Amino acid sequence: MSKVTAIRRGGTAGSEPDTSIIALDRFIQSTRDSGYKGTVSAIAELVDNALEASARRIDIHVRKSATGDDFEVSVLDDGTGMDAETLTEALRFGGTTRFNSRKGLGRFGMGLPNASLSQARRVDVYTWQQGEAPITSYLDVDQIVSGTLSAIPKPMRQSLPTAVKAKKSGTLVVWTRCDRLDHRRASTIEKRLHAGLGRIFRHFLWAGTVIALNGKAIAPVDPIFLQTSFDDGSAKKFQDVITVEVATDPENPSSPAGQVEIIFTELPVAEWHELSNEEKRARGVANGAGVSIVRGKREVDFGWFFMGAKRRENYDDWWRCEIRFNPDLDDAFGITHTKQQIRPKDYLSEALQPILEDTAKALNSRVRQKHLNLKTEKTGIEAEKLAAKRHDRLRPIPRAKGQGSDTRALSDLADRHTRVKDALTQKGSETKYLLVQDEQDSGPFYKPLVSDGVLVAVLNSNHLFFRKFYEPLVGQNGLDSTKASHIINLMLLAATRAEALLNNKDERKTLAKFRKEWSEVFDALLRS
């Protein structure tokens, strides 16, 4: 009686009680439900194996079976291939030649059998080394459950399927009777695989590795947008790359330290904020907030990690973060055998959380301010157009001696504000009026800058009047009429007191002239 038979029949009359550690028939069925999030993660495991074998091209095919009842999946690579002993180990649960290795993508030896049987009832593996004929072996869920298969079948020489074009060396993994793929439509499976594998293996794809799905090359997908550019803008790094040293074994003082790299990026708010929701989703902006965790050039997780008390908000869609580390820090990140999630240890969180939480808050604030600036700028454009339209009805502006300093200040302002730069370089016959917000450490609420054909009102966004009145008012951010009138009254009283401090008769005369001119221009602009 085989061990499998004893397992299945343990406790029946005339048989010895089953004392095996694993009830194989039940184990093989329960293990199909454990570990992998879905089809993308399972196929990614096979891609890992190919990359470990130095593959430079990996061809994935997903097609309906000959009967049309289910799918077949194949993964072909041009790696180094395996000998018979290695193939047997690769098909065993826990079998590997790299157990607990910290030098590559694999580590635990659960990948090939666990990933395959999580999606299919049978997996066949063909492999060949340079100058050698292919050998093959398999696992079959139904045979294991029925008791007819209790060990890895001895690898046998066998030709590759006729449709396969063999390289000098390589491996072909074939899943049949695929009963657990995420979707039943081939087009949906393809779409998910292109997006998922393009993201997981983006660093390998950028380095020249080719992964193709049904003959079409998978393009890299960059969640932090540094390698992705569009005609209407691209992301930029926020600060330099941050490097943090973390102990590989905190209980062993002599253990070497591993390095964690943290990269933050900002998406182009000004260029993309008016994209449709559909376009934002297509580009990966909408609902894309989070941190990409990259282990040895391979993404293993994405989520809201190391953020402490910082809650995720819509504004956080407009910045991204990537954390990179090598496998020597697997314990710190809590990497599992499926390589699709992290469970960070406390000492790692203590090292990274203050950095990410503080930076996330700063980036959120910057994005919020950019959106508000765009909103207030939009409301200001109508006023700018009206002022330009009424310009010819007002008294001409004489050229002042001090406008040279204004020209220099405008040039500095143009370096920070595209609209000012465009106004200065694209001068026409009409005078241009601009309202521009600029963060200044001190100074008045606004100051005028005048150049030939350009008048700019620079609003100091750090001034309390801006923050307490102007910003909430134009941003429609909860400033009620009572509070608004109160602030205006304070502004008038402050102006009255400031003028009362001027004892010089000529100064008061100049200021009175200014009030008169301002009131007349204001009146002219307000008239419909």
C-alpha cells in the first residue's frame, strides 16, 4: 500500500493508523487556496524563476483549451534550463537549490508548485540545457487526490510541444485544466497581466529583459511616473533619494546593515488637474496614492505603508513614493514566500515611519496649495481680462524711473511662474494684467510690478490677509459673510491707522493721490 493510499484510507478496518505528517490529499487541495492573490501573482512567480535562470526573453501565452471549456497557460523562457535533479526539486513543495538565499528573487522553494496549482489542476514542466534534449515531469491534483501520484514522477526525455520554438536552453511551464484563473474572458486576463506584470517587473523591462504576452511585448508601468512621460507634462523628484541603514539582524550587533532607498515624486498638477476622470484613471493618477515596495528590482507590494497617523486623501494621488531594498533585509520587511506583500517588523517601521509620515504631510500640503492656486488663478483670470478690456478707458501709465527694479523682480518671478514668463516673452499691442500668488517670507499682502505692457499684482500667500480672507474666499472654503465683512473692516481700519502715522505732509499728499486714483480705477473696473 502506498503512503497516499494509507492517508486516504487511514482508520479503515485492517489498516494501520495514518501517522504521516501531511495528509497529502487534503494538503494539495488546501494549499491551492493559500498564498497567491490571483493569476497575476502566480504567473509572476514563474517569471521570477525564469529571471533567476538568467532568461532575457520570457513568452507567456494564455489561450482557450482545445475543448474550449477552460484555459491553458504557458510560460517559455530562454534561461539556463535544469537537469533532472533540479527539475525534481523545483516541483517539490519546499524543494529548491536556493533555500533561504538572500541573493536573488527566490528563497523558499514554494514558487513553482504552489503558484501553478493555485491556478490549474495540472502543471507540466519541460526543461533543457545547452546541447541536451528536453526532459519533463509534472504534478496533477486529481492524481494526487486519488492516490495514484505520491511522488514527483521521474523526469523523462520528451520532445517539446510542436508549437514551441526552442532556444539553445530554457524551460517551458504549461498549466492545463485551469479552473482558478481570476477571469473567464481572455481579453480581461490579458489586460490584467499587461498592467500587473508591467508594474512588478518594470525595472527588468527597463534593463532590456523582454516579457511578451500572446506575442505582444509587455510595457513597463511606472507607478511613480519618473520613467513615464506625456506630451503635457511629467513627474519630478521631490528632494534627493533618501538612504536609511537598517540592521539585517538587530539582535546581533555585528551583523551588517542593509540599505533602504526612498524616492518621492510629484505629479504635474498644473498640467494634469483638468484631465477628465477617465483620463486620470487611464494614466494611473486617480486612486493611485501609495508606496511601491521594490525588492531587488521586483515590486513585492504597494500600499499605504509607514505613514503613521497620516491618513490617505484625494490630494495624495498627486505624489508617489518608492522604497527599494535588497533581499538581505527580507526579515525586516517580513517577506513571505509568495513575494506579494510585506509585514514590516517594528524596528523597520521605527526607522522609516518618521521620514515617510513627515514627507507625506509636506507633499500633501504642497499639492493642496497647488490645487488652490489653480482654483484662485482661474477666478483671477476673469478679473485680468476685464482689467485689460478697460485699460484704454483709464489714464495712461507713465514710465517711472524705478521700473528697472520691477523688470529685475519680474524676471525672478518668471523663473517661478510660467504665466509671468509667457506674458513677458509674448508681448503684444494690448497691456496684460496678471494676478500671481507667490510665497514670500515677509512683506505686504501685495505689491505691484510694472514692465512695458505688463502689470502684475503679486499676492503674498504667506500674509495673514491672504490666508484668512483671500484664499478661503476665492477657494470657496467655508468663509462666511460675517467673517468676511469683519476682515474687510479690519483692513480698512489698518489702512486708516497706517496713514495716520505719516506726519510728512508730502507723504500724506502722495498717499491721498494714490487713494483717489485707486478709487477711480476700482470704480471703473466695477462698472458693468
